Amino acid sequence: MTSGAVTPRKSEKRLSPEQAAAVAMVAEARQRGLELTGPNGLLKLFTKNVLETALNEEMTEHLGHEKHRAEPGRDSANVRNGTRKKTVLSDAAGEVEIEVPRDRESTFEPQIVKKRQRRLTDVDEIVLSLYAKGMTTGEISAHFAEIYGASVSKETISRITDKVVAEMQDWASRPLDVVYAAVFIDAIVVKVRDSQVANRPFYAAIGVTVDGRKDVLGLWPGSGGEGAKFWMSVLVDLKNRGVKDVFFLVCDGLKGLPEVVEQVWPAAIVQTCIIHLIRNSFRLTSRKYTDALKRDLKAMYEAPNATAAEVALQELDDKWSAQYPALVRLWRNAWAEFVPFLDYDVEIRKMICSTNAIESLNARYRRAVRARGHLPTEQAALKCLYLVTRSLDPTGTGRARWTMRWKPVLNAFAITFGDRWPAAETY
């Protein structure tokens, strides 16, 4: 004989309080003919209810009693005094009109939606993220109108992005590590309109710590063209912020830079980017000689040691000097800064032979400034570049891969530069 009780199916098991609340709200939305999303949808209603409930709980905590439940003998006479309407902007639901409770003595300071606050904090973060990805203030304003049905003026977006200026200044003057395994430097050109639109160089540096972490050390606005004289002030700034030693400084072969580096960090090894040398070599020669030139250049940068590279250079001289004397002179002038990486194994060579580490950062910078055409002021340009820097790899996965690639290099550096290693251990 079977029992009259029926075992509930899995789908009919008791819902959690959160699920039950969601089911109730969906049912209510259907009864009222609401859509789940959209300007007047369920999501907006849910956001309104959550914010108002939280504000009422804050008021209860502030007064010490629920509505209409004040104790007769209490010391304070402060009670609820109705509500006032307020419209806030949410990234998920757009503009939401809420009822903010008031108290008779006007001492209530709400926290979830503070006084004079018109945007929830996540909206500010979305604006900063979109700005860092290259969208202009006008495009961000149109994006909010299209996606959220909310009106956010270009002036408001500018004020949001201006909030990072103080943070940027703190970042630009923060203390740095004492020793860096490598520092990669480069400059990009940004069009800035002060009195008239002009090309301005902005200098950037990436440091690799002795733990293998990548750190953007700073951004510096310059004037005129990129020059070794301004790099001197950049390197001095890094030294003043705590950088006492650098094992390798990798650059694009700017004239006069090795002498500048020697004045700031005498023990640092200056490595010229071989990618720039190869690229400049092909600019000097005809396309029909590309394959032959590739083989001759590879004999130098893949040489087992500096001696073999010098033999390959002499062969390059014998073969091409009559036709392309500037090609040979290019390599001879850069030779002292070209050969240092040849003293290390293949894995280390790959990491320190080029400025690829900073070129990827520059590509992001260029993408952001290209969308704007030109920036109105130097500070606006710095703010744009800083927001790009600020948005780099929020998940940390890229940093993890970077660190893993640098582990073999750091092991070799720990042996080679053991007397300059900052840790207490000796290798």
C-alpha cells in the first residue's frame, strides 16, 4: 500500500530567500505588464526597491527605532519627517527615481546614496573605463543615452575623469623599488592644443622588479622632439624616487642616451633595441635585397657571442658598404649598445634585446589618443594616458604570465649581478 504523501520533485524544492524574492518580483512585474529590462523594466524597479530599503534601514539605525515605534521616554525628539525625491544614475538600470527619507533635525547622513550624490560609484568606474579605452566624452554620453536611456552630459563625464588628477599626481610621485632588473624606456607623440595644435612627446618607462613584476614607473610630458637631455631629467626623477640601481636599460638607440644613463646609474648596461636597428636597416635598402639582407643581419643578432657577431659585421661591411654605406655606419655606431645581450643565453636575449615590453603599452596609448585627434591641454593628455595605464590588466592574468616569462631571466641575473642583488641571499 502506497503512502498518500508525494515526494516533491527537485524543481519544487524550497527556494532560498533570494530566489523567492526574485520569483515574487518577476510575478509582480508580469502582473503590472513590466518588461524585465529597459527604461521602465523590472531591473529599474528592483534597483529602486533595494536603494530605498537600504536608506530606510540606515534611517532606523540613525534614529534608533522603527517607524512609529519610538519609545515614550527617550532623550531625543528626532523622528522621521517624510521623504524627498531624488534621481540617481545606475550603470545597470539607468536613471532611477528614489524616495530618500528625512529626519526632523536634518542630521541624517545617508551612506549608500550620499547627499548631493547623483551617480552610483560603479557609473564613475564605467566612465573611466570607457574613457581609457579611447571613447571621447561625446561618445560616452551617447553610449549612456543609447544603452541606459540616461542623460549624462559631456561636462559631467569630464568632471568624472578629472577626479583622477589627484590620484595621478600621487601615482607620479610614489616611491619606487631600490633595484630594477631592467627598465624599458620610450616616448610617444601626442597632438596637444595649447595656443595651437603641436606634436608633443610624452615619455614613459616600465620597470621589471627583481621579483619579475612589471611596473609602469611614470609618465612625463616633454616639449619639442624626443631628446637625451629630457631623458636625463626623467632618469634623475626615478633616482630621486628611490631607484638606486638598474641592471639593464633598454632603449631605441637615441643619440647621447648612453652617456646620460652612465651619469645616473654608472653600473647600468644600455641595450639598444635590435628591432629598431633591423627596421631602420630595411628603410635604407631596396626591397629586392630584402632576403639577402635578412640573412646577413641574422648572422649578427643570432651570433653565439660578440666575437662571432663582429665577424658577421665585417662580412656585412664587405658586402654592402659600397652600395649602402649608411647601413654599415648605422650598425657600427650602435655596436657598443647592440652587443651586451650576446653575453646571455637565448631566453635572456629574447627579453632584453628589444623594447617590445613598452611598445605594447605605447600601442594602447596611441589607440586612446588617436580616437580624440588631439587633446586640449598637457594635463588632459596626461590624464588620458594615466587612465590607460590605470586600466591595464585588471584581472592580473597578464601580470602572472609576464612574471613566469621573467623567472629564467631573473635566475641568471641573480648569479651575474649577485653583488648588486637587493635581497640578503647570495647566489
